Amino acid sequence: MLKPVLLVCGWCGPLTLVVTFIGWLIAGVLPFPLGPSHSADEVAAFYGGGIQVSAGFAVATIGISLVVPLIASLSHLMITGSPESRLLALVQVVSGSVTAAMLLIPMLIMAVAAFRADRDPELTVLLNDLAWLLFITPVAPFIIQNLAIAASAIRDPASPIPPWVGYLNCWIAFTFSFDVLAMVFHHGPFTWNGVLIFWLALTTYSVFLLVMGLLVRHRARIGTTV
């Protein structure tokens, strides 16, 4: 009975992406998210845009939460390898869980910002800054998760994760390393909504969700169990 559960967990990778994007489109985060250079009036106008903003963030919280089954299923696969991979599976599940929390909490803060349209605009800006910087800059757990998966895939011949997926995770971890710069920049490609921060990380994390979800489903179909 393990196979159906793994298949569902695998689908949670792509579903995380689809449901979260739907929520962001409803809220108005996409296609052009707010940046640190937006004025207090512009930020307040965004969060005062009506019930669809709150509804969009509610949908996004559901989408982001779907990553949890994927994280658990990846560790489930990793523990089928060597003792080293079993330890790395624990690293992956802990760092992945922290990652999920750091993605979820900013959506809740944005929902709080949208809850009262009559709030002082400066307070709304504070909530917006807090949400975006929490969402973008705490990249260490992301990187640790990627490197744990990579080490298991590359170093362990018995790992059910192929080496090319390990190298892909190394590349994804590297692309996340730029995100801490969002704490410094207010203009240009290194802002939290910039090309080399938001859009690069969004692209590579989307690749991660799709590839890892399909991998879990592939292993489930060929009968990988513990």
C-alpha cells in the first residue's frame, strides 16, 4: 500500500507550484511583485485591493504547504541507501521542514497586511518588508536541503536518487546563494523582486519541485520501498 502514498507525495511537487502560482495571481503578486522601491501609498493600495488579495494569499498558503509531503517522501527514499544517506535523509527532512515554514510564514504576514485596508500605510510597509525579506533571504535551510540530497545522490551508489539529480541540486543551491543580497539593495537585479533574486530563485525552485516530484513518482512506479 506504500506505492499510492508515494505517488500522491510525488504529485505534491508540481501541485505546490500550480496552487501557489494560482494564489499569487489572484492576490496580484504575479506578474509584477511589489519591490522595496515602491512607496507607502503604492504598498497600501496593493494590500487594500479587495478580498481577492486575502483570498489569493489563503490559496498560496495551501499551495506552499503541499511541499511537506514531497519533503517527507524524499527522505523516505534516501533512507533506503547507505548509513550515510540515512543521516543525510534526516538533514534533508529537518532543513526541508524549516524551508517550508520560511515559505509559509511570509504568506501569513502578507495576509495580515491585507486584513485591514484602513491601517496606517507605514505599518503596512513594515509588514510588507518583513514578509518579503523573510520569504527571500533565509536561504541557508534551502541550500542545506539541496546539498544533503546532492551528497546522497553523488556519494552513495545505493541511493535511489541518480547522480545527475545530485548535480542539479548543487546548481539550485548555488542560485539561492544570491538571495541574501536582498537585505541590502533597494534598486536593481539584487532587490527581493529582482531578476537575480526573485525570478532566478523562483525558476530554480520550480525546477526542484518538478524534478523531485517526478523522481518520487518514478521510484514509486518501479517499486522503491523501505
